[in-house]
Amino acid sequence: MSKMKIGINVFSNKIEHGHPSFEIPFQRGGFDFTVCHFSPGEYSVKEACAKIKEVMEKCRERGVEIIVNHEWQNFEHNCMGKDGWDWAQSGDGCHRLNLPDEYKQTLAQQENCVGVMYDEFEHTIINRNLSLSLASKGKIKENVFPLLKEKNIVKQGELLSAQLKEYANSIKEKGVKTLCGEHVFPVLFHTFARNGITPNFKSQKESYSNVQYAVAAGAALEYNTELFNCVDLWYRMKCPGHTPKEMFSNLCFAFLAGVDRVYVETAHHFIDKDKDGNDIYNEYGKKYSEFAKNYRNATRDYNVRDYRPEIGIIRYDNGFWGQKDPFMWRFMLFGNKDIKPVKQSYEWIQAMRTVTHGETSKYGISWDKISPWSLRKHRSFASMNAAAVFDDKVRRDKLESLKLCFLCGESIEEQTLADVYALVKDGLTVVTPKRFLPDELKSMVNGAYSEIADGKGKWMVSENLCSRRVRKNAAPSLGNKGEIRLCFGENRVVRLKIDKNGEGFTVLKR
């Protein structure tokens, strides 16, 4: 049996001073951990260690775990401490969180410290520290890691993978238990997980929650990691930008979907003042309290590592979610302005459109993208039948539950393709552009769409993975429109009927 730990997102000074955003949730239903924002750059290293130790001890006294969140460096260029330690420069001309060993060791020494969170890490990478550029009106344009000088998508991805591994090791080798990001966009989960960074997806925000889950859960399943979930009350520039019911539904989804840790960003929106000036729970606080009382100690007989998807999308993890508009999102991969998305970069987004019964856009997976599609009202949940996204390195043991699989992107490893070829012989249906088809079958492709039988399975060959014919012929595996279906272990099935407004769902009998 497994339990899901629940938490809240707060700021260090609000813990230190007994702020109601910490104290009231603690008193009314409780929580297991806090994600605590801490900005050490205003201190010397010695002072920062003493301050965060004090915060961690205050949490420990209450029996609460803590994940120490670092976000301020994403918005401030000058992160030099009083003693000359630069918290965001490592000597290579790039801007990224730079923690001193003494600070890492302080975190490692506290038993209730779960680890370090680098807030919106993937965002800073793929958008090249966009927040710094905006704050400086375009004067500051600094990478997170050194970039490749040649225009090669796969080599740039390999370089980033090596850099992330070295970065994660530099933190965890000092005893810090966990390093996680907090992903705005449904990308780089696999590259992070492969290199020791725990997947942590945002719900609500500007994405479909269960699309984010399908990608993050695929990474957690493929690389046998935990899965964290931030239920984020922000929507574009508004907070709270989602209703209390939508927040509650996303918390419940996390439990049903096998997530290991879930928390709400941010808890101060739970609190209002009554007519006498007293701190009271508003509707957000009441819904969080209801969830905590019902689910904090609830058990499941599965978690995300027991997920058995029936639909798989295999694609090269290039950091592309559809970024391209006149104002914000730069048309580039891995934060490298010289490496542009190509036709193949869109294929996994096309595949996701097919998987969601046409509910997601074929151009991008987020309401962040400025387009006619993004004018529609935000929804948290899209139709989806037991889907997961894998990277180009996934192996057969993670794919054996699949009934339908899409092959996408710039590159897929030969062993992965060999495993997929073998599974087709055993009965798998694969949708693919011609280039990933076995060589001996390529001469059988005829026209814009072809179906080729292969052993007990078949190939559906198209250069458009969300074409009308692909969607029609894949329909038997796509499940019911308006429903979410999740499969775990040998026989655990979760079925959810999505509300008309997309904010919640009803749990259906199996």
C-alpha cells in the first residue's frame, strides 16, 4: 500500500513568524511537507546556512518535511552575497543556481529536508533565462549552461544531458537527498529524470493537467523515479486564476494517478480576513482542508511506477512544446538560438492531438502559446486513454502494456526501434512517419497514408500523425471522448468522466 504526501508552498519568513498561510493549514487537516521559497543571495554563506537551518528546524518541530525552493535567481541577475559568493554564476559566463558546499551540507544534515527544488528549471533552459531578459528589457541574454556552437539538435541534447548529470551530482554528492525542478512546460522530464532530477509537473496553470501527467509519468516510469506535482493557482498573470473546485479536482487527480507528492502554490491565497480582522479560511482554504482530511492518510494499492499505459508516444526529448509567437516564446530548442525546431519537432504534438480526441492543438501544448486556439477557455482535463510519453531511449519492458504507439521526432535509438519492431510482431499497432519503418517494409508505403500488416500487429504510416485517417483508424485504442482512463498493475483501472467545463470529473465504476 502507498500513501501520497500532501504539502503547501510558502515563504521562509512566513514560517518564521507563524504566518497564517502555514499555521492555519497545519491546524485544519494538516500537511506532510512544505515547499519553502528561500532567497539566500541577501546573506553571506554562513548567514544563509544559519537561516535555512532555523527554518528547517521550525518545520521539524511540527513534524513537517521541507523542500527548499530557489526561484529568485531566475529574476535577479546580481545574486552576489555579502561575502562575495555568487549564487547564480559558476565562472562559465552562464546564469544558474550556484549553491556552495557548506549550504548543501546544511540541507543534507537535516533529517526532515527532502531536498532542493530549482523552480522552473526547464523554463530557464529552453527560454534562455527569459525572465532575466524581460526584467532588463532585453539587455541581459545569458544561457543556463554553455551551448553547442554547431546546429545539431541531437548533439545539443546530449550536451545538455551531460551538463544536467554533472549539475545534479554536484548537489546530491554532498548528501542532499533529492533535486527536482518545477516544470511549467511538458518538456525535459525525461532528460531530467535520466540524470537524477525528480520529475515535478504543474497542474492547472496554462496546460492540461493530465497531458502534463502523461509526459511526467512516462519519465518516472521509464527511469523509476518518484513523481511530484505542483497544483499551481497561477493562470497567466492572475493568481488565483483557477477556481477552488478546479484546485480540489487536481489534488484528487494526483492521488488517483499515483503521484508521490502533491502541493498547492501558494498557500497565502487560502486566507482572508473576517469583518473583525481575524484570519479565516476562504473557499480555497476550505477545499484544501477538505482534501487534507479525506486524503492525507488515505492509501492506494499502486503508485506511478505501477502505471501500465496502453498508448505510448516515443519521441526525442528536445524541449519543444510549440514555442513560437510574436511576443514571448522564442523559436529555438534547448535555449540555443541557432537551433530551430524542424518539422519532426511537431510530431509528438500531433500525436498528442490524436490521443486527446482533437482537444489539444496540433501546434502547441499550452495556453501560453499566443494563437487562436489559446483563446478558448482553459480546461484542466482532456480526454485520454491510459497514455504515457517516453523518450528515444525507452526499452521493451516499459512498452509491453501498449496497444497503440506513436514514433516521433528527430531521433530514436536503434535498440528502442528494435524493441518496437518486435512488439509489432506480437500485436502492437504503431503510427509512424516512413523514416522509422523497418527498411524491408518501406517499399510497401503508398500515398499519404498506408497500413501494413506485420505479424500479429500493424503499421499505420503517415507524415501527419493527427490526420483524419490516423484518428479514424486509431479510434479503437483511443477510449471514450470525455473520459480519462488510467491503468495500474495487473488489474487496477481508474476511470474519470470529465465535467463539461473541464475543471473536474466524476470517478466512474470500472
